[in-house]
Amino acid sequence: MSALLEVEDLQVAYGKVRAVKGISFSVGEGEIVTLIGTNGAGKTTTMRTLSGLLKPVSGTVVFDGKRLDGMRPHQVVTLGLAHSPEGRHIFPKMTIEENLLLGAYLRKDPGVAEDVQRAYDMFPVLGERRRQAAGTLSGGEQQMLAMGRALMCRPRLLLLDEPSMGLSPLMTQQIMRTVGALREDGMTILLVEQNAQAALALADQGHVMETGSLVLSGTGEELRHDEEVRKAYLGED
């Protein structure tokens, strides 16, 4: 399987603090790859760097043969990489439909309305409340909106950062089913998720991140059965 995203020796710092310390990994087309780890491990910093929100100190990020490191976020989006960020960051005073349309702000093709309807088909509750202010949605509904907004740019690679954060177990299951359905439809996904059990159950490949470094890699199934991973991240003795 060809690599759609290749990250090589990526280093990212906040001032003098090195948050990401030379990590390397790839994401094959059509795969789900997950980064798991505790808070402060550098997962979100990695995602923000891939989408152009942060500039790396060194290293390379190559997406579909093109260098991304150093590009601005809107340039990254035009190449086909979309970011559904940690904390959702929806626009609370705008309607659900206005939030979705913002995800397509760089598009000039006639298919935008069709993709809005696709988001409503994927998340029917959004369609039922399309004129409602986004800030009145529950946490799970806001996560659906954040994912729908990211999909509005028709990405080839979707960055999902903590999609289950703060959600009930039932809503978490629904979001993870949606992630699996997206992969079945051919979407390539890089998933950051503290619910390691759910993430590894979906992932083709996984990487364990600690204090800015990748300390263990394998298939999702291998990591689910690794004794150290089970103890540290899956809550098993």
C-alpha cells in the first residue's frame, strides 16, 4: 500500500521546550493510523503541525508527494488534508449549516450543496436542526458537526484529534462507528484518541507516543495485545 502521508524526523518546539522529538511514521492510502498516549505526549502538537497550524523546527512532512512543512493551513487544505481539531472549535453563534459551509470556503465547484446533504445523511440530527445555533448542540452533536465540517473540503486525509473527548460511552461508540464507516468508504484517517481500546480496534497501524517520542509501533491488533500497552493504556492488569 502506497504511503499518502510520510513524516520523517519531525521536531516541534514551543520556545525552548521540545514537544515533538524527531518522530517518523507513515499513513497508507485507505488506512486508519492512530497515535495513542497520555496528555502531554505530543499527539495534538503533531496534528497541528501536519495541518500547518504550527511550524516544525526540523524534519519533513510529505503528503501525496508534496512537502507540507512550512505551508500555511489554507494551502494544506487545498491539497486535500482536513483537520477536525481537539475541542471541536465550532462557531457557536452560527447555525449548523453555516458551520458546514465554512468547511467548503475554498471550494468553487458546484458540489457543495450535495456534500452538505451528505453530512446530514451521515448525522441526521444535524439535518433536523440545520437552522439551530451550533452552540446549543450537545458535546456529541458538536463533534459530529466538527467532523462534518472537515469533510466538506472533500479531503483525501482526515486528521481526527480526540473525537470522543468528553462524550458518553454511547456517543463514543456512535462516533467510532462513523470513523469505521468513513474508512470503508475509502477515507484515509490519522486518529489521535485517548480511548486507546476504541482507537486500536479500528486502526490498521498504531503508534504509542510518550513525551514527544514514538516508543512502540505495530498493527492495531498487535498493540491491543501488547502487555505493556494493555497495562498503561487499556486499564488492564
